[in-house]
Amino acid sequence: MPSSPGETPNARRAFWRGYRNALPFVLIVAPFGLVFGVVALEAGFTVSQAMAFTIGTYAGAAQLAAIQLLTEQAPLAIVIFTALAVNARMAMYSAALAPHLGQAPLWQRAMLGYFMVDQTYALSAIEYENRPQMSLGEKVAYYMGVAALVWPTWVAASLVGVIAGNLIPDWVPLGFAVPIAFTAMIGPMLRTMAHVAAALMSVVAALLLSGVPYSLGLILAALLAMGTGALVESWMVKRGTWT
């Protein structure tokens, strides 16, 4: 099948283009992984437990949220609900990429689903929009090119964090990676008034609801942001200004 990165010249080029496009995110994913490793270490996870968690789940933000809640002795139901809610955006990512990748064989779609993170989605969505002539094989190859760099970086950084986390000085600002990661990915995608309105609502609501127990304010902020975006989009469509 032509959907394997190494079976056609175009697919190979797409794979390495994805790999190259993911290079800047190493500077973000690596510190993010270190943060997870350090937090897992502080929460009492063993190396094997932390690595099983990070490889089996592969969902950075959800992993951090779950560990934080566990250290706060939150009820297990809250931990599970929060992790699922944080990761619910993957369903939207999948729906957005389905027109491009939905015709791939089941085994490939399962593989793509495992490697679905913010970076693979954001870079792939932009690439597919900019290159509408890409074949299915090229699209799969590009996606896997991104994943081929992001996944090992995340796993390796998590391992370093959980093994050597105690050696990292307190003054090293590892926490900067999380907000910068989302800013770098989301910024270029704010192309309409609805997108901007949703982003602004998420920021304002997250700040106002920061005192809600168990970090549930973030989930409420996300719901408010989605509602705001939908309302603004509906208003723009009615006015005929949607692009």
C-alpha cells in the first residue's frame, strides 16, 4: 500500500517533511516530559510505574492533571473524569482529521489514534490545508513523521525526569513548557473571530474559576469557551461574514 512512509518517494518526502516540521517542538515537548517525570517522582511513582503510565497513556496534560489530583487525594472518580475531560479534545481532533485520514485501514487508524497529541494534530491539520493535493499515503506518512520525533522525545524526557528529577535545580523553569506549547500550536490556528472569542473566554474563565476544587475550573472554562465559539460562529454565519 502507498500509505507507508517508505513505499513511495512522495510518501518518504512527506514523512521527512513532518519530521523536520516537528523539530521546533522538541524544545517544548522535552521540558514538558521532564515536568511529568519530576512530578511523577515527587508523587511516589517508581520508574516502571511512571514509564508505563506515560507510554500507555501518552497524554501529557491528562497525565499531569491525574497525578496532581492523586497527590491531593482527590476521589478516584474525579481523577478519572478530569483526565477524560482534559483528553476529550482528542475526539475533536480526530473528527477534524477524519476527512483526511478516515479512509486508512483500521490498523493504521488505530496507530494514528495512539500517536494523536496536540503536536501531531496541529502540524498535520495545517499541512493538509496547505497541501490539499496530498494523497492518503502522503498524509499518513506526514503524520507519522511528526510522531516519529515527538513520541521518542516525550518518552525519553519523561524517563530522564523520573530518574534524575532530584538533580534538576529548583530555579530551572521547566513549567514554562506547558503554556508555551499550547500557545505555539494554537496561535497560528486563530483565524476567525469565533476562534479568538473562544480563546479569550478560555483565558478569562480559567482565571476566574481558578479557585474551584480539583482544578475543575479548567473544565468549566473549556465548556464556556466552546459555547462562546459556537455562538460567535453562529452569529457570523447569520451575518454572512463567516470565512
